[in-house]
Amino acid sequence: MPLAEVQRLLRAAIVGREVSEAVPLLFGGADPAGRLAIHNRHYEASLVRALLGKFPATTWLVGSDLIHQAAREFVHREPPTAPCIAEYGDDFPRFLAERENVRDLHYLRFFAELEWHVGHAAIAADPPAIDLLALAPYGDQVADVAFVVQPSLRYLKGSWPVDELMRLYLSDRAPEQYRLSAAETRLEICGSRGTFRFDRLEPGEFSFRRALAQGSPLGEAAEQALEVDESFDVGAALHRFVVNGLVAKIRSPRLPVTLQSNGFNIEPD
């Protein structure tokens, strides 16, 4: 049997729990299938532990039994696709929220996504930020400037004020009852070296900052913000964005396209 086929069968047995086709490959001892079951349990338990370690607040919100059951299904349906286990689980909030027994918890996915971003912000190691003087040399080309933002910076938009729930969890003072009403909420999450914060932003500010974080030039980000809020103050917003330490470095403005004598359009890097 080709090695690739052996690997496929073993993967199906451990990840997909399809053991029957792999059993003929096993030999030695009184119970080779039992030894394979040990690998099955270890695969599931280790990934479930790694996954749920990133969602303690979500576990607090919906209960340990429910989230453990969801995690066990998740690690078999959506196994890791990258070698870094710290990146595993970004799609778990969606998977969890689509389960039949939690579909009435419309805020659950948004809350779990907030926790995912908070966890990554807390372990980031942000470099020193630039200051406003770094923009001075660009003069009239400042609208074409793009930024490299801090690695921890994340933006999240949803229909529920889940930041209120997260603050309750972090305060360890959950009330007996809490009424959560739907409300469009725009959040900025950032942090570094064990610390984190998440703040609400107004629509224009959120649009502006998210566009910059996605790599849009300053002029394009300003246009997007003004479409959302025609009274948006671009200069003041840029000042806040830089002074708050959210920019790691500046990308040079894009140079204009020039027509060369050979007829080719060339845009320099």
C-alpha cells in the first residue's frame, strides 16, 4: 500500500473517527485497535484543552458541558491546518453559534469573537509606535500614506453590546440577572505583553481606523469615514490614531503611474 494511502487511513481513523478501514493495518500485541483508541483520545483531549483555553469567558457564558461537546465535534470536523496551535480556533465562534441548542443566543458568536481577539491582543508584543513628526516629510503626499498598525490591533462590529458581558466576566461580579438588548456595537481591541483593552468607537471613527488597519491609504480611509459621517474630522481622527500608539510604521506613499517611452505603464514599488 502506498505511504500516502496509509497516512490517509490513519488520519481518517484519528481525526475523522473512521477506524474500520485502518484496523487491518494494525498488528502486534493482544489489542492493536485498543492502542489506536489511545491515540484517538489523546488527539481529541489535547486539542479540546488547547481550544477551550482560549475561550474561558465563553465557557462561563454558556456552560462547560455545552462548550465541551461543541469543542469535541469541532476538533474532528475542523482539525488544525497550520503548525502553530496558537492560531487554532479562529472559526470556533461561528461553529459554536451554529449549533441547534444555542441558536437563540444571537450574541454568542460576537461574544466569542471578542474573546478570541482579546486573547490574541494580550499575547502580542507590539513594537515602539511612531509619533506625528514621522508624517511631516510626506507633505502633499500624506493622503497616499498607508500605515502598518500594531500587531495586536483588531476591529469587530456586531449587533450586540457584548463588551458589557465581557466586562462582567472580567470583574468577576456577575449579577443574578442581566438584560442584554440588541444594539450595533463597534469595538477596537488592542494590547501588548499581557495587557489588553477594548473600546467602543463611533461609526466614522470605526470606519476610518479599520480601513487604515486593513492597509488603505489615508485618503481612502478618510473617504470611507466621510461616507459614514459627513461631519467626520479627519485631522483630529488621524491625530488620535497616531498619538494613541496604534501605528508601528509608515508605508511610503504610492508613486504615480508613469508612461515610459517603450509604451509600458510602470508603477514603481
